[in-house]
Amino acid sequence: MELYGGVETGGTWCVCAIGAGPEEIHRQEQFRTTDPEHTLEQIVGFFQRGPAFEAIGIGSFGPVDLDPRSPTWGYVTSTPKPGWQNVALAPVVREQLGVPVAFDHDVGVAALGEHRWGAGRQARALCYVTVGTGIGAGLLIDGTPWHGLIHPEVGHLRIPHPRDRDPFLGSCPMHGDCWEGLACGPAIEKRWGAPGNELPDDHPAWELEAEYLALGILSIVFVFSPDRIVVGGGVMERAGLLAMVRVRLRELIAGYLQTPLLAEDIDSFLVPPALGDRAGVLGAIALAQSARRRDAR
Ligand code: ZN
């Protein structure tokens, strides 16, 4: 069986694996994402130890340059993460290891993992949303991440913010009360003075959170028209939150789009992930496999 390399560079952790799928991982390691030089050294060192593989897929935090015609393709660009602006992530890995490298945004790659092996299988237009330290979403059309001009930044869309009900100004350093600024994990902690996992189930935080998540997802439904949305990330581990979002989303759609998936079958439209925190690194392997198949044609 042909093996592939997968790298997920996250804001905190970097995960590397060599394998061919969820049941076929030969080696996997994770280490802290520190400064770019040290992190790249660790990535290259991991793959030099083998076993041999065909190509590498990398899913990175961003923003990233995904334009194959750009001189800075494969770079992490204007990220707020200290020391990581304009880092030639994919080009350095390609040069040091001498193998083909496929590169994409972390949430696009996680979406690919869920599409290939997880909760997004058979979806033609798939959206994968993660709600954790930020909010991000990957959009796949027929199993290919959609980039558009740069790449979608769904977490920063605007949603209604009723200030009388919620005077919190938002946590996004760029926009204040964008979707992420109102509904990511750090926003919950700043608003209520305690992290989400310390708030009880009957805390008013959860009704507000479900409202904000449903509003953002409503925009995704109306703009992208996905046939499935996978919602994961640390915040979604709260039991019952996804069910609250489903109820509120149905109310907000208000019967306007006539499909059972947005009504009585919404449980199979808005679904939890199946791969958990492995979606990123498995998606990176899937990205490498897809790129290799495309090149072979
Ligand atoms: Zn923002």
C-alpha cells in the first residue's frame, strides 16, 4: 500500500503522521508549535525517519497563500501568531524532503478528512465548522476545498449582536464582535468570567451560544447551500449544545427552504464530526493522496 505524509500545524500543536487512512497509520507524533525554525526542523526530522512515502499534505493555520501561481505559494502570510508572518512552510518542507507537497488551510484539510473517512462522506457540498479557540470553516465542493480569491474566512462574518441582551464587545482582535468574536471559546470565557467547561448546563451562556451559532450557520446555509454541515471543536463538546443549535436553526430558516434536511431530518444535516481531533492530520494525508492522483492523470 502506498503511504503518505500528513502535517497539521495548529496554533498550539503540530501533528505529523505517515499512513494511508484512519486504520493505517504507521507513525504519528505531535509536538508544540514553537518558532518556525524549530517547528520546521521537527517536521522534517519526523519524515526523515521514515517509512518511505509518496507525497506530503500540509494543513496549516492561516491566513495562507494557496495560489499555485504565486511566488509565496505555501506560505503562512498575515497571521497574528508571533514570529509566523511570511513563513515559507510548504516550500521548505518540499525542498528539504524532496517530495511533492500539497498545501491547504487547516479547516479545509479537516473538512477533507471528514469527507473521505468521517461524518462528511458522500456530501457534494460539505461545510466543516470548528468552534474552539476561534471559529473556522472549510468548504468542499465534490471533495475539493473551495478557495475563491484567498480562502473563505467564515469565522469572521457578521451576525446580529443584540447589545441589550449581550453587552460584551467581542473578542476578535480584528473585528470585535464578528461571529468568532462573539461565539468562540475565549469569547465565552471573557463574557462570563469562566471557561465554558466550568459553566453548568443550565447557565444562560448556552442559550446565547446556540443563538449565535445558529445565526452563523444560517448564513452558511443561505450562501453556500451545503448538503451537510459538520460542527466540531472544543466548545461543541458541551452535551446538548448541538441539539439546541438545530432547534434554533430550524426556527430561523422558518420553512423557507423546502427540504426535509432543514426540517424533520435536520439531525442528519447538522452533524458532529466522526474523526475527532484526528480530522486534521488524516485530512492532510487525504490531501496528499488527492494531489498525487491528480498529478498522475
Ligand atoms: Zn473577526
